[in-house]
Amino acid sequence: MLCRHAGSSRDAPMSTVREAMVSNPGRLPADAFARAAGELLQRPEVRAVYVTDDERLVGVVTRKTLVREVVAVGLDPSTTELRAIAEAPHFTIGPDVPLEEAFRFLETEDAERVPVVDEHHRLLGVLSRSVLQRRLAEDEEEPLPPAA
């Protein structure tokens, strides 16, 4: 779990996770029902629903979670609360982690996305590896033309 909350001590300002994260990830309260998560997950761009309790991240629900925890065991998605099936996130990351460090972390852990939380574990956003790769590519400086 990479969850650093202090700012970087470097002299030059550096891009941080806060600048590259998706700020409004799909989220539902812990007392919402599995059916609501399933409805969000029907959208192709939604890969996970983040489950919160008073803004604090309590877990993640994916399509796989719904199949394994609700469908396969015969639970009713209209009465099964998300708090009962949400999986604890494998990792979280702080908003002030430098982007290069965050990218190395995602690569090392082979993670496609990771929730961004503050020091109180409040969900602030989600950092996606593909978005981060694009952001880092944009930040690369253009090479200078050769001197004449």
C-alpha cells in the first residue's frame, strides 16, 4: 500500500497524483444495494464501484465481485448491501505522491487503477495507469532543435 500524504521536499514543483487522478469515480454508499452497483457496472467505462461510508473508502465492487458474492451464492441483489460484499482495496495512494513514483508503483504492482485517499481515508479520486501514462508523456519536454 502506497499512501504517502506529505508533499515532496524537492525544490522544483512536481506533478502529483492529485493532478492526474479522476476526481469523480463511481461510488455508492455502503448501505446501497448490489443492484445499484450492477447498474453502474453495466456502463463499459465503469470498471469498479467504490463503496464509501461518510466519504471514507470501505471497499470496491467489480463485476467479478457481484458474480462471486451475489449471483453464485443466490443472494438477492435488491436486498444485499454493498458493505456485505465490498472487497478491501489492495492498495491506496495519497494525493501528493509524485507522478513518477506513482507510475513505478502501479507498474511494480501491476495495478490498472488505485483509489486516491487522504490521511482520513476519504476517497478523493482514482488514479488510472493508462491516464497516468498519457499524463507523463504530455509532461515530457520537447527536444531542443540542433544548434546551427
